[in-house]
Amino acid sequence: MEFFGIHSLRKTLAHWIPPGFRKISPVFDPSLAGRSGLVSESIHRSLKQGIHLPEHKDETCGLPIRQFPFTPLIILPMVQHAGVPSQIVVREGQEVERGQLLATAGGYLSVPQHAPVSGIVQKIGHVPTISGKMVQGIYLKTFPFSSQEVVEGKPIDAETATRAEILQSIQNAGIVGLGGAAFPTHAKLKIPAGKHCDVVILNGIECEPYLTTDHRVMLEQADDIMRGIRYLLKATDARQVIIAIGGNKPDAASHLATKIPNGEPVSIRMIPVKYPQGAEKMLVTALLGYEVPSGKLPIEVGAVVINVATAAEIGRLLPHGRGIQERVITITGPGVKKKGNYLMPIGTPLRFVLEQVGVEDNSSLVCMGGPMMGVAVSNLDISITKGTSGILVFTGNADNPADKIYPCIHCGACVAACPMSLDPAKLGILAKFAAYDDMAEKYNLMDCFECGACAYVCPSHIPLVHYFKLSKNRVKKRSMAKTMHDSSG
């Protein structure tokens, strides 16, 4: 089996996902609608732009979470999150227990790493990552006959702990955003001076095709989510929590509604299915009616957005003082034989994963994450990280017709699709001429969050998101160089 790697999936998505989609109305159990006013069937405000995508969730949304086999060798990179790499505190040859601290946070914007298995540190050195870079990491050999029980730590009680203690415990647990961004959760929950959090939004939209991780977490880990909410309310001093759920998940909404404790300021809102409705700025607008200012975060309008799986991890780990060692991942796609939602140790090599689930002989593309914002894999020796929400395997001919790029025909489809109301066509032209300053200053390049909607609808197969990623990197490098020059002068 041979795979071809590309840096951006959006330009080929039309090939992998056929036209047409299944529209689902936000159906809800009327008997739950009167539960202390906690449930709302739908939201009047929805994403004005965006696109409708085929969902391809039916094959896994009904499959319960299963424990994935333990790999003989864990490969644990120290760069699994936004910010500073973790600092290794173990040595080669050292035996460790599952859940034991392997690396401390490298700074405030960093998190520790914990042992995903009981085993022995075989090697400390460079490990491959999905970006192509080699980073510092740990090779951990699994003890084959271990019970793999997780070590207990110092429990944190949501009722008695202070806000600072909860934030520190979240960092100590190594928790990051499990929706894909992997931003350290404690930093996201720390409210800046002069700001106030009125509402915490739990994001259960999961609008990427194929992925059903959050759906299953809401169905199977509802108690953990509710415990996590208590920690979130205390950490942010918010007055209420809104659980936002996509209209294609009425069972999750019904189930969570039965779990809300009486008197808790928690409500559930169902939002019509559209991509990328799950983006946090889009979600804030749909729920609260506020537009987050350009270049700002939701806290500017009194909101903090947290993924439902992240909330579940907070509720699962903090009462035991444990660190995160595993996460739920959807493994699916036309090329996967044993599709499902799996609870998988972090650091499990991708090659081992594919061997366990089985792939079709004509598999030609592996993607980490969803097909819109995920990344095509060119090296099967990389491992699962905290930010990995899914693994997709596609079949077909590597000579994809969508690889041929044609000139822009100025149809305006990308402009109509962009959820941030940008002009992707103009930005694409400026990118070709390396007009990065104009892109950032005149056309708000940095507001693009690379959802891929523009590239998906482009009839010329122009890899717009790829252009924008490169341009944003150039803008950031220029800004850093200017800052360093000004400080040295």
C-alpha cells in the first residue's frame, strides 16, 4: 500500500466527497422542551455564509466507543499543543507507570505530558510529526503483561477549590483543546484583566464530515461533561453554560438534557447543520447575536468556547488528579475495514493503527483530522497526538483530476462561501504576487481560520487555503522580524 501526501486536502475534497448532502432538520423530543426551560429546539440565527457538505457520519455515529489495543511502542512528541514544548523529566531506561509525569510544562503556554502506558523509556530523541519536522520526544516501550491501571493523583474538588487551583490543575493534567486546535485549556479559561465571562459555550457542533467523536462523547460521557461544567463555571465565574449541538444529533441533545442537574444554569441549543458552524466565532454569533471583532477572541463579547470532549476530560481527570493519556478518535473513510470510534492511547503510531483496523488494497490517501481542515499524511511513522480527532483513509487513483489548477473565472463562489466575509479570490491573486502586506492590512488575511470552504467551492480547483497558510506564515515572520529589529534598535 502506497500513499501520496499533499499539504492541503481542500482542493481535492470534491473528488473524495461526491456531490449532494443529506439535509437533517433539528428534530427534538418535545417532552424535554419544558424541562425548566433548559432546552431549545433550534436557533433562529445561523451561519449566513458557509456551505452544505455531505456528512458521511452514518457509518460511525451509531458505533459505541471501544478501547483500542495498546501498541508495543509509544512515540510521544513534546510538541502536541500550541505554545512552548514540554520539558522531559525522565531518563532512558526508566520504568514508568501509566499516567506518570514524563514531561513538565515548558512555560505558561505549555502543558505536561503523561505516560499513556506502563512501560520503560526506550529512547529519548527526535520523533517525526505530521508537519514534517522532527521534534524532541520519547519512545516508550509498553509492558505487555501490565494491567495498565492509571496512577491516582491529588483530587480537586470543584466546590472547595479556588479558581486559580482549578486552572493550575487543568494545566497539570495536560489538557488542551480536543477539537483539533490543541490550545492549552488553562490559558483559554484564564479571563484577562478588565474582561468578564458571562457564558461558557460547549461546542458539540462537529460539522466536519466523517467525524463522530464529539457525538459519541456526548452520548457516552455525559456525566463527565456535567462534572466538567462545574469546574468551568468556577474557573471562569460565568453565569451560564450553553451546550451547542448540531441539528443532526438530536439523540445527544435529548440524552444530555436528562443529565442536567436541577438548578444548574445549563441550557442546550440545537443549531442547523452547516459548515463551518462549529468555528467559535460563528458559534458565538449564532447563539448570542454578537460579532467577535476582527483579530479578537470571544471573551471580547463575554464568552469562552470549549469543546465538549475537552469538558468531558476536565470532569473525568480532575476528580482523580490524573493527567490525560488517551482520547477518543474516529477512524473511518472508504479505505477503512473496521470503522469506529476508539479510545486510543496518545502516542500510538499511525502505522500500528492502520494495521489494527485494516485498510483496503487501493487506499491512496490518509488524513489526520477531518477532510476540510485536516492534513494529508506523508509519513505513517507519526503518532496520534492530543489534537487528533480523526483518521480518514480514502481510496482511488492518486492521479486526482482536481490536482489540475485552472485560472480564476471570477465567479464569486468563494466570496459567497467565506464565513468571515473575506474576498478569497482577491487574496489568492495577491498571494501570487507576494503582496503579503496588502493581504493582511487591506483584506484582513489574518481573520481567515482556514476552514477550506473557498477551496471546496472553487470550480478552478485553486488551492486557496494553501496560499493563505503560506501567506500568513510570511506575515507572522515579518512581524516577528520587525519586533526584534525595533527592540534591538
